[in-house]
Amino acid sequence: MITIADFQKIELKTGVILKAEKVPGTTKLVKLEVDLGKEKRQLVAGIADVYKLEELTGKTIIVVANLQPKKIRGIESKGMLLAAIEKGKPVLLTTDKPVSPGSKVS
């Protein structure tokens, strides 16, 4: 169990996927360019086996924005998208109505 203070350290924001491309030499990894309102970020996510690149563009997702950057296959990922796992496959978490990129999620 964590405290509410621990949870409040996590910065969740909405982001709009501007661009998606496969990471060469992989079957699951996608490099995403995401608009977080005041900035654009690059994320790497293991969703290529579930989502087509063209269906990702324009999709609003939820991003952990204050996660320490990490290199994945030599590509820097500056955040993490959130997804539920259904039958072993990721399902992107999104909003049920349009919201501005960078909106705080609480």
C-alpha cells in the first residue's frame, strides 16, 4: 500500500499521438511522438503487435510524464503510456471525451 502523498508524486497527463513508427528489428516496439501540451515527447511502447501505426496517430493517451527517461533499444523514452492488460494484450487507456493535450489526470 502507498499513501496519497506517494500517489501525488506521479504526474499523469493526457497526450495526443502525433506520429508512430516501428522500431527496426523488433516485433512489438513502437516509437511515438506525443504532444503533452507545452512540449512534445518521445515514448517507446510495446504495442506494435496489437495496434496498427495508422490507428495510433491522433489517439489521446494517458502518460506518466515524470518518469525518469530510459533508453530502449538505443532510443530514449521520456515517459510511459498507460494500458490495461486484457488476455495478455495491452489496451490503451484514453479519455471518453476530447481533452486538451497536457491536461492533468487525477
